[in-house]
Amino acid sequence: MAKEKRPAKAGFQGQPLRGMTRGSIVSLPGDRQYLDSGQLARLEQSFRQWAERTSRQDVRSARNRILLIFLLIRYTGAKLNEVLSINPLRDIDYGRQSVIFRRADNRARQNGREVSISKTLASEFHSMFADSDFRKSIESSFNVDPGFVRRKFYERAQVCGFSKEMGGPEMIRKSRALELMRNNMPFPAVQMLLGHSTPNLTSSYISFSEDEIREVTKYFMEKESSRKTSARNIFFGKIRTFQRGDIQTLVELLTIEGHRVKTVITNDSVGRLGLKEGQMVTAEVKAPYVIVQKTDEEPKSSAENRFKGVVEQVNIGKINTECVVGISDGTRLCSVITTESGRQLNLRKGDQVWTLFNCFAVVLNVD
């Protein structure tokens, strides 16, 4: 029997993501067929309350097993069969803050897919396995029927007021990928996290190894968990060049998606941070420093950083207006301008615009 050809957006079900654009993933036609971050949080809370709502230790262990499966899918974007195939006591590495997903014939770490998790989640998993009853119930595998897992996922979704299909493992996996892209995780890093073998590296100037892309993923997981910065715009990449002056140094960063970001910092900061070519760093730009110009041609400006994009969202307030611009498949820039300026520009979703910020607005961080 011939297989039905799936549409491109089915990539989150296991089809390649190559050729897909940010718009085709995030802006879905018709009814919204994914869970946003708030809905994912409600679903997670429902699982946690359900797991605790029993006085019987054996029932709690069984429910915690389902909770663990949910958390693995929710935060790693793994498929249900991938999660059920792992040995939780061996493949969840608290020290490395990662989970190893292997095929049935793979035993070594280097033959598996390593997905980073946050320090907070790794600590929670460690605490779960510190319970001897729960640890004994897991042994070397989850040993649970996939159909049973799905039924429990559907039940939790309906408790939250969602249709049961919205709580399916595939939908949670898809929603996780969309959530990460909305949080500006680079597209190749999202592809690698989902287990696609050939991430798109768009830069022709520098190559990023799998370990370096994994480092990007780990950074975003920690940022998501801690939320310790107020900066809305964050780039992650390698230092490409230095141009040292008598007081300050011009640093050019190249991101995984091929964006060049320039910043000027003091020579003292270069030494204090231990910066060198090829080093992985993050560059942060606060939204008020990002200028939006509505024009097709690249504007003549003294701002060293200029990116063409498409307006994805406009939030109009009494004093200020927030404009979100997609500049590539996995990168968005947020700009905060006065509402009066927004009216003059007449910004609308879908408009072609340029976003600009100068090199003095960029702050480098080394984790």
C-alpha cells in the first residue's frame, strides 16, 4: 500500500525540517494546532498535581513514572518511543545535565543523541530517583504500555479543558519545538534537539560542530529555566574577528544562522572576559535600542548592525509599542518604540522592515 505523502509541516512528526521556514512553522493556518507556553505550563501542573494526589506509595510511584515521561517529552522534544526506550537510571546524566536517546542497537554514548536539560530539571530527576520505591519501580526501563501513556496524556489534557488530541505526545513534541523557536533558539539547534541528522548551517564563514550546537541548546535551556536577564534580544555564536584599538576593541560575532553582530567593548573587558577568536559567547541587545525602519532598501545609517526582516507582531500601548520582527528562520528581534512613532510608520504584520542597532548597544556575556 502506498504511503500518503505528508505536508511539510509534519516535520515534527519525524519528517525532515530542511527547507521549512520559521513562518511555516509558527504561523499555522486555521485553528491553532499547538500548545503555547502557558498551556504547556498548565498541562505540566496538572500532571504534577495528579501525581501527588494519592496516599498510596505504589500509586504515587506509578504516577511519577508517567510524570517523568511527560517531563522528558515536554523539555527534550523527544518522541514517545524514544523516551520509552531509554534506561532512565543509565541514560539520564545529572552531572552532564543531559539525556541520551539511543536506537535499539546503540549502547555507547557516542552512538546516541544527547539532549541537554536544565540544571533545575536534572536536579528534579535526581530527587525522583533518590526515592528507593520509585527507583525500584523503574529498574532498567519504564516498562509501560505506550497506549496506557497516551490515555493518561489525553486525560490530563481534558482536565485542562483542551481536546484530548492536544495532549498527545506528538503535539507536545511539536509545541516544544515551536516554543523554543519563539524563544529565539537557532533553527539548527532546534533541528538537532529533535533528532534530525542534517541541521542547516547557513553560515559560509565558520563551521559549528555538533558539540557547539549542543552548547547553544544548553545555554537556552538554562536561560529558559532561570530567566535572569531582562534583555529580549539574544544572539549566540562564535567570535569571528577582533580589531583592537588603543582603548576599545571592535568584536564581530557570527551566529549559527549566519548573522554578523558587531560590538565595541573596552580592551580591559576583552582581557577580563578572556575573549579569543572562535570562542562561543552571547550578545544581548535591549529592545529600546533596536530601531525599526519601514523600507525595502538597506537604510543609510551609522548603526553597524542592520537586519532585514518581516513584522510578526505589533503590540500597541498608550505610550510605547512593541514590534517583533523575524529576521531569519530562528531569530526574532524585539523593538520598543513610542506609539507615536509606530503610528507614523504605520507598522502592520507582514511588513518588510529593517532593524538597526549600533555596536555600543551590544553587551557580550561569557558563561
